[in-house]
Amino acid sequence: MALKIYNTLSQKEELFTPQKDHSVTLYSCGPTVYGYVHIGNLRAQTFSDTLRRVLSYLGYEVTQVVNITDVDDKTIKGSQAEHIALLEFTKKYEGLFFRDTERMNILHPHITPRATEYIAEMIVLIEKLLEKGFAYRADDGIYFSIAKSNEYGKLARLEKRKENQARIINDEYDKESANDFALWKFYREEDGNVFWESPFEKGRPGWHIECSAMSMKNLGETIDIHTGGMDLIFPHHTNEIAQSEGITGKKFVSYWMHSGYMNMENEKMAKSLGNIITLDKVIEKGFFPLSYRYFLLGIHYRKPTNFNWEALGGAQNALEKLYARFLELGNINGTVNKELKEKFIKALEDDLNTPIALSMVWEVLDSNLSNEDKKTTLLDFDKVLGLGLEKITLALIPEEVKKLAEKREQARIQKKWAEADEIRQKIETLGYILEDTEKGPKIRPKT
């Protein structure tokens, strides 16, 4: 058995071979923290989490970095609109991001670097690009010359996608008069008090150089796997490759993996299009966050998908049935079934075929195994699936928690907001989450 994954760079499935036998370096593009993440963003994060879980399940030691982009045009404009300091603004949305990933049972990354903490490293990289002739100074900043990069665009197949080349000019951080992208933007009055001193001129970094600095500092000059959504292939990941390989002369990433779009009516979900759905909205409509995770597991990670509430409802019904049947298995553990585990691993090693892997859960439940062996096998599979089986007690919510929830609801009716918040916090200390939905409050265990 061997893991095969689709490499966006080669556009084919390849046998996965890390640089070190049992260690994997994994860099997953994180959020730009200027607003709530939407469920399209969470699809990319769930995919990266599933990949990490699969690698760990197969015996690799994984080091995962998820970066926080906390300085760019959007974060600066957002902080100015709210009349608060940039770092105060971005930390608020960073906290909301990790709140949502926790709700989705996404494992916390090993390292979560913030761009603003790596300015010195970025300056060093830009200096190297200037020294090597890959970068030049313009009136408004330091730019990378794509003409100097012999294989520029290889990830995005730009030679076959000429329509995308125009995007280089229109990219938020790119020079308007050329196809080159910004490494350092000189200070402008609209930046307010957001700037750093540098050998070039005071200013701030471009978007692309941030990830190169954070990945190299934490994972080395060559990464085993780099993940993100398909929308990042061009220009972001394309530019990451050009500048990183220009600096080191080495391959930047061995395997590029990208998750498909989450669409609304066949149009990509995006804040700029105003068609986003947040996880809060999912919860308000009476769905568990893990129902969305179940929904995603039923789709291959590379497949573009249209979101609809009916499909999410089907996922929630299936998850509730799974929980109910799991609870019927009792509390005594048995052993993992070897034959079923081999089939489960075979699906995972086929480019993370989670729809097949998820179907194995039902195969276990419908098998002739003892209840003890079923339970232990399901708990083993859930190390990858992340559906929270180890902690679910939906049918066994303690009376104390139920009574506290009722007391809180009365406090809310009486508009005693401070008392209601205090009760919610007490419920959380007992290991449960209280979620307010259109159908009333729902209690679920922390996962």
C-alpha cells in the first residue's frame, strides 16, 4: 500500500515520497483576517485537516503551518473603517477563524505565524532577490520581474491559459504598467500608521512574499506539501514559486494540492461577490457544524461543488443516524477489524477518496462484527474523518446541562443578558456547547 496524491504541478497522481522517510512538512494557506471566513474558506481548511489526519494515520510525523495574513489592503482598510489599530482588528478576526475551525473539529496547526511577525525575514528575502537580479526598484515599490523567471507560470499552465495572464496586471498588489508583482509597497498616505522601516524605503510587504518568508522560516527552503483552494493557484502560488525558487535555486514545493471551489448556483462563493454563507448562518438554521464536515467528506476534495441547504440537511440526517447507531454499540471497546481497515486505507491512499472512506463507516455498522469491534473500528476510522465519535453523547446530555440550558433560556426571555452569558460559560466548562438556532437552543458536546 502506498499513498498517491494529485499534484497540481504535474497535473497527475503521483506516489507520495517525503524528503525525510517518516516526516512531512505541510504548509496550508490560512485566512486574510479582515472579516468572517465563509464555508468556502472552511472547505479548504477541512481538506488540509483531512490530509494532515491521513498522513498521521499512515504513520508520518506531520508539521503543519497555517499562516495568518494580517497586513494587506483589506486589513488596513478594515481597521481604518472600524477606527481601531491594525493588530487589534486582525486578532479579532483571527480569533473568529479559529473559533470556526474548532467548531469544524479541524486540528489546530502546529505553527500559526502572522505576517506582521516576519517583516524582517521578508526584507532579507527581498534583498536577495535584488542582489540576484530578480527584483528591481520602481517609483512605488520593489517588484519581481517575471521575465527573469524562466519557468514562471508552470503551476498555473499560463502558456495554456492566456486569458489568465491579464489577471497579473489587475492583481491587487501588482504594478499597473507591467506584468510584475510587488514585493514591497512604499508608504502611501492611505496606509495611515501601517508601515515598517526597510533598506529600500518605509512601507509594507506585498501579499506573495509573506508566505515565502513564513514557510521558509518554519519549514525550510523546500516543503513537502503546500495546500490551498484552487483560487490560489494563480497568482498567489504561482508568484510564491517564482520568488522562492529565485532566492534559493531549489524546488520550493514537492507536491501542490488544491481543493475545489464551493459554489453558489455555479458561481464561486466569495466575499467580493456577496454570495457567502458563514458557519454562524449554518448554525442559526439548525445545523451542526460537523454536518457540514460530513457533507464535505462525501465529496472528493478536488471536485467543484454547489452548496445547497437540502444537501446539508441530508448530511445532518446521516450524521444523526450515525451518532444514534454508534451510541447503541455500548461502552466496551474491542479490536479494529483488519480487513475493513485495509479497505479504508486503500480509499485514503487513492488521492484521499473520502467518499469511499466515509461509506466504510456504514459498512462497519452493517457488518457481522461484534458491537465492541464495530465501535473500536469506527473510533479508529474517525481519527481521519474527524466526526467527533469519541465525544458524542447526544442521547446522554447530563440533566445538569439540560437544566442550565433551560435556565439560560429563561434569562434570555427576561433579557438578563449578563446572566445568560454566565450560564453559557458554565455549560462550556462542563464540556458542552450551546448554540442558538432558528428552532431554539441546541446542546452539543465539544469536539
